[in-house]
Amino acid sequence: MALHPLHGLVEQLETQPIIFIGGKGGVGKTTTAASLASYYASQQQKTLIVSTDPAHSLGDVLNVRLNNEKTVISPYLDAIELNPDVIVDEHFAQVERTIKAYANPDMMPKIREHLRLSKSAPGAQEAAMLESMCHHLVEAADAGYEHIIFDTAPTGHTLRLLVLPEMMGAWTDGLLAQQRRQAKLRSVATHLDSHNKKDSQKNDVANPFAAKKSDRWEQAVSVLEKRKQLFRQAGLLLHDRTQTAIVLVMTADVLPLAETKRAIEQLEDSKLMPAAIVINQLISTNQSDEFWRRRAERQQHLLQDIEQSFTKYPLYPIYLQQTDVRGTDALSALLSV
């Protein structure tokens, strides 16, 4: 399969509301994502670009200071750099508020300490980041965006985020099942308590299993139900090819080729088919300098392997630029050729 003209990429993704840009670290994911966002914004298509990469390079590429809140770049372009630390703090603060509604006040110091330690537990940051991403996914259409583009962290992180909605949904189902079992126990305890109320009053001993305010438990269940619904909606969006496109970025080098192969295998196993592959930092073969000519020849040799490895997916080239591509005008122009 020959390389497609680069403008074909923006045409292919024109009708995709959700675009994930993934790939190995250092291959140009952020530049590709920002170029797509800038191009669609230049065509007066309302676009939101969200960076989930802790490296925080999106602001550098757009030449704008970004943070965890939405920043207006232009009338048709907004950008966010999700801060994992802020998101984790907000996530656990919400968990604490939910628990506080029905927990024994004497238990709260221990619970707070447990939550504090849980912030650094494996997967905690990813789970909090996922929930934030899911909110943006589900709310983007209501906010009037025609495109929401995710500039993601290196490949392994991206893959985990893409498959986490189903895992988190199953985990939430387990919590809800536990809540239902506890509700049954409380119902039985309340029934016993009604029969033994006089004895309890005589002995001035309260039934330790007597139900507390039912609305507090219902509030906790409501929070879990909302999270389950959020993950379900996000999961459906991610698996809908009319809604979501996954674009992998690579360079014509051995290690990115191997990593892209593995990424595609994992995506296909999860029934998340990539929409396209971008081959970045290509060097024109018309070089007078021997070093660059040899580099270009090596890339051409690897391009044959790339074309043979990814026959099912359109391949789009981005050639190495003489200067850094920064700012929406330069980024938009990159995809206009």
C-alpha cells in the first residue's frame, strides 16, 4: 500500500467527533494532534484538544500556557492539559465526601489516612484520569464541539485508558452488588430491631446492625450508578467507529515499528481498530549531504516493512521540517499540503 497524501488524513477524519492520537514517546503525537485541532479550527469547526500526557508539551506546541481548566486558543479552538495530580486530588475528595455521608464520624480519621495512601496506589492516577476523560468524552457533544482530540501519553498508557472503561464498569458492578447485599442485611437488621426495640431501650444498647439513614446509603449507590453509566457511555463511544477514530503516530525506525505492531495487535484484540497510521519525521530522498542521504535511504527501506506490516490501514507521511512547528497557523499549514 502506497503512502496517501497528507491532506487525506484531515478528510478521512472530517466526520469523526472523537479522535485519539497515540504512539511511542517522542514520535510527534502532540504535534500531530495539535495540527489536526488547529486545521479543523481554521475551517471553523469547533474543536477541543485534551492532553493526557504528564509531559505537558501541548501548551509548548500551541505556544500558549495551559492548565487543568479549559483555555480558549481561538474562537473555534479550546485546549486542556489534564493535570494528573489535580485530578487525583479532586477524585479522592469526591470519594471522601461520599463516604462521609454514611460513615461513622469516629472512623473518618482512619478513612482519610487510607485515602491519602491510596492516591499513590498502582492504577489510582489512571482511574482518576479515565473518569475525567470520560466526562470530557460524554460532555463534548453537548458543549457543541464537532471534534474532541485526545493527545495521549505513550502507547502503553493509551492502551490502558482505552480498555479501562469496561474494567471500571465491572469493578463498579462489584461495588453495587456489595451495596445491595449490605442493604439486605440492614433490612433484616431493621426488622429484628423493631421486635427488640423495647429490650434495647431497657438495656440502653442499640442494635449495631440497625440501619442508619437510608438516604445516605442511597446517595452512595447513586454515585456508583452514575459512574457506571459514565463508563458505559464512554465505552460505547470508544467502540463506535462512526464516533471514534484512533490514529497511531510512528517514525520510520525499528523500535517505533515494533511498538506500533504490538499496539495494533492489542487494539484489534480489544476490537478497537485504528483508523490510520501517521509516519512522522520522514526525510526527502533528494539530499546532497551523505549523512542525510543515507538516513533517507534507511527510512525508505523501513517504509517497505511498514507498508507490508500495515496493509489494512491507510498510511500518511509527515516530512521533517527545517524549524519547530509551533502556533496554530504553522500547525494548521502542516496538514494543508
